[in-house]
Amino acid sequence: MVMTLLTRPKKTVATVIVATDGSGDYNTDGTADEVEINAAINSLPAGGGVVYMKEGTYNIDASIVIPDDNVELIGAGASTRIVTTQDITMIDVISLGIILEGISIHLLYLYGSGTAANVGISFAFGPPPAEVIRSSIDLCWIENTGAVGIQFVRGDENTVSNCKVIDNIGAGIATTGYNNFVNNQINNNTFGINLNGDGNIAIGNQLNLNSQAGIYQASGDNSIISNNIIQSCLYGILLNGDKNIITSNQCYSNTRHGISFESASHDNIISSNECIDNDVGDTGTYSGISLNQCDRNIISNNRCSGNDNYGIELDDEFSDDNIVEGNILIGNTAGAINDLGTNTQIAHNITT
């Protein structure tokens, strides 16, 4: 392996270039290329800077590590390919006991090994109070990782936008904290987006063929899930938590419910969604919108049709004081509404 760092004086500049063709400040040779990339990152001054990775394939055997604030790692789009055959985190933003911010990762293509612990991009993997805040991942393509495409172990106010996250064995995106996920294509993962934490925002994403759910919130309150298109997943949207807003999503042709709230999810708003042709196996079991042991939710102005069970169901007596109003519920196999709840207010729905 030949490193430019060995033949030139070390440059401490705000922008450095990594290349596969010998034209960079740091030049790779196709073997353990993370060495040169990390050297370029570490050459940046204390205030941060830009590492630009030119077109080419970079083969890595260990992590590319970003340990400081205000570092931008940028490529040339799909022609800047980072590839591994190892069971590693490919880009690791490590904040060991500190809070990092202002990290930007853009225009890179990551192709993983597909092995069990392989992660595409990880933010804030370190002991508390480690955290990454106000950082972004934009216009990246992450494919064929084993564990997860993009993960936020600890971090708030970060944004993932305009990325393609596909064919990952685990989740496409997994997060704790409150973060933003906007206009991504997330296909053929286990979970498309896996949320754990309060105040997350998922807007304008396309999620197809995820084997468990398009969007899954295992726990969390005050999230906004809006204007997503979710097709051909096990569940469209599967949530636990209170005071969430689920609005203007399109949930089509999923194997189970289009939108499902699980036990003890209260004070949510489920409004203006389209839940069409769910329960694609025609089992007669799954509905457009389903609530189980959930209280004081508002289900309004949704369109649910062609589902193989009900348009909307409150499927147990422990669902109390919910409002079902102004929905269009036509052409569902078992009927418009199945209300097994207590003190449900039902009004102004169109059922025929």
C-alpha cells in the first residue's frame, strides 16, 4: 500500500481530496483504503473541513471514522463506491463521551458485506454522554448491509434525506432520539424505518417490500409520520406510543394492516390517510386501520377501501373514548367499521 502521506508533507487544510487515480492529496491502492481516507479526515484542522472522495471504488477492511465536529465527507454520487467484504461499520461517527455536531455525509455509494454485524453508517456509537446532533446524511445509496443501513445510536436533530437504502438484511434506518427522515427510498429491508424515541419526523419517504413494516415505531411519543407511500410490506405503519400524528400517508397492498396501533397507544391523530387493498393474502383478518387497547384517538378523514377485513377496526373492549369521523369506508370485505371498543364516537362516515 502506498500513501501520499508518506511522500509529501502533511497538509492541514480545510479541504482535502482522496482519489483512486493518483490525483488526490491522499491516494488509495484498492487495499485497506480506509487508511488513506482516515488520514485525510485526521488532517483537517480543529474547526473541521471537507474530505472529497473522487470517483472510483474504495475497498475497506475497517471503519472510516469521523471523530470531530464539522466534518463533511462528500463523494461524486453513485460513482464514488465504498465497498467491504468485512463484518464492520463502514462509516462510523464516534463521539466517545462527547457531543458532536455538524457532520455531513453526502453523495456516496456504500455496498456492504451482508454479514450479521455489518452497518452502513452509524452515528454516536460510544458511551454516554456520547451523542451526535444537527448532522446530515444526504443523497447516499446504502445497499447490502447485514445489521442496518443507517443507525443513530444516540442523536437528536439529525436529518437523512434523498437517500436510497435498499436490500439490507436488517432495518433500512434505525434510530433513537428525535431525528428527521425526508424523501428517502427505502426498499427490501426488514423494517424500512425503525423508530425508538420521541419527536421523530418521517415525511415523503417511499417504502416498498420491507418484510416486517414500512415504518415501525417500537416506542415513542409526539412523532409526525406524513406523506409517505408504503406498499407491499408486512405492515404499512405499525406504532406504539402517544400523541403521534399520522397523516396523508398512502398504505397500499400490505400483507397485514395498512396502519396499526398496538397496545396502550393513546391520544394519537390518524387523519387523511389512504389505506387501500391491505390484507393482500385475503385472509379476512387485517384491516385498513386497526387499534388495539388504545384510548382517546381521533381517526378522521381517511379513505379505506378494498381491505379484506374492515375499513377501520377497534378490535377490543379496552379501546376507550375514540372518535371515528368523516372517513370514506367503501368496499371492504367484512364491512366499514368494527367497533368493539367502549364509548366510541362514530359520525359522518361514508360507508356505501
